[in-house]
Amino acid sequence: MNIQRVNALEIPALKAGLSYVGLDSWMNFVHDIYGHPVHRFVALENGRPLGALSLLEVRHPVFGHYLAAAPFGSYGGFVYENHQARDLLLDEAHRLAKEIAAEYVSLRFDDTASPPPDGWVEHPVYFTYLIHLSANPDDLLKKFSSDHRNHIRKSLKKGFTVRFGRLDLLDDAYEAIALSMHELGSPYHAKRYLRQMAISLGNTLQFAVAYDARGRIAGGGVFIHQGKTIFNLHANVLRFARSSHAGEFLYWSVILEAIEKGFTTFDLGRSLIGSGNDSFKSKWAPEKKALAYWYWLAPGRELPSLNQKNPKFQFAITMWKRLPKFIVRPLGPYIIRGLV
């Protein structure tokens, strides 16, 4: 078995096993937006592909120099048929990291059945949440707690409406997500990021925006279709609408839309274990799936903790919430480009 470096993953058998964040359309889109180089490798045995790995190379003055699979996504970019192919790809990632003097390699995938090999460290801090959709929405409702069913029903009586679209909904979708992220103390991308994503992914991407009874934007999200699964990339509601259960309304609206279109799984996306998002997503009676996050660390380096639970970020989060829009909108993309 040997490893081959490629410019594109043009092998259908492997591409079928990759999450959308490992496919060429996604990696090329991130490269076009932020300029990060993409490194792709395939494991071959007698010409037959048995594994693939796509890595983004990030250089940032604050967050360092590292390699990462599944940029801006929950998992993906790493697929293999056996452990021999897996380990050869890991060796290649290790070799590349040393060659370019990267501080670490970060892999995100959904195989937690086996521990990492020597030289790699596992850091399981995220779940993803899979709702198995039935053809009848009432069957799904029966799986929820009585409180959760009540919150959904209340949200349906608050006068909320929802719109689904693509580039026609770009402005409202961006405003919903960017403003809600600001309220949470987190930077966000420029509108160009969502526009180029929609162009790159075409009909596989859909925006959803919720409005209150007065027509104000209450929340929104970005959802990506792959096979029979719909993935939640971003979904947030604004602070003023949370007490009216706008989050329940938005998610339930997406579920109904997905069922109508014949999807069988709704992947709610990753959340930190023990976080508020973890609690909210757990209400939907999902299959909670631990994600395998593996790291190779250069000598003397510690595990990165680039998330909102890191105590080092608490002051920055508090201050970010207080900054005006005209500062956070242009500054956000510069920060988040290093947080893939």
C-alpha cells in the first residue's frame, strides 16, 4: 500500500464516505475565501483507493500554524477502509506537519470504535446529534418530553414564520447569524463567506430564516444536504426571541421541511459536552454520537483548546459582546480565519 498526493479527490467510492467538509467543493471554497493551502492524500493498494485525507494548512498570528481536517465543520475529511490505510494516512499527516513545521495536526471524524495509534492523542469534547426522521412528524413528537412538545406548540402560536432559500435569502440569513454570534461573544465570517458557500455548494445548501409576528428577524441557519442527511452548519436565534421558543420553532420548521423532501437524518451539528447547546439539542431525542478528535502535537506543544470553554477566552468573549457592530463585522473574519 502506498500514499499518493492528489489535487482533487476524484474517486467516487471514497467521496461517498466523506462528510461535505472533506469534499473538493468545500475545501476549494475555504481556500478561495481565506487562502489556506489544501493538502490531499489517497491511500492506494494495487491502484485501488482504500483511504483519503484532506487537510487545510492554517497560519494565523494569534492561533498559530497547524493542519486541520473538516475546516469550519463538525467532522469529515478523513475516511478509510481499514486501519492499515488509516495509519499510513496518519503517518503522512505527521510527515507533512514536520516538513512545514506545524505546531499540531487536528483530525475530526466520527469513528470512536478504536483508540488512536501511538503518537496521536484523543480529545473527546464534542458530540454530534442525529435525529432519525420518520415520514410522520407526529411519530417524532411522541419521542420528545412533554415539556419539549409544549415548547414547540407554544412557538407555533407566537406568530413566527420561516423562509427557506439560497442567494435570495443571503442578506437576512447573514444578519440573523452574524448578530446572534455577536450576542454570544463570538466572531463570525463576512457576508462574502456565506455568498461564496452558496455559490460553491449550489442546490445542496439552503438558508432558513425565522421572523417574529412583526416581521423582525428572529433567527436563522445554514443547512447542507448530502445524500439522505441534512446537516446543520450554523443555527442561532436572537436573544429577544429565545423566551418565545424561537429556537424550537426554527428547528421544528427545518425538520418538517426535511421530512417533506424525503430526508431520513437531521445532523444537528457538534456542540461541546456540557454546554447550553448540548442541553438544547439533547431535547430532540437524538442519537448522541461522540466525535473522535485526534491530535498530533509537535514536541513541547499542548492540546489546543480553541473553544468558548477555554478560561483564556472569557475576557475576550465578554468584551466582544460589548463592541459595536461596526467593529466586530470587519474584525470578525480576520479572527475566525484562524479558528477552523
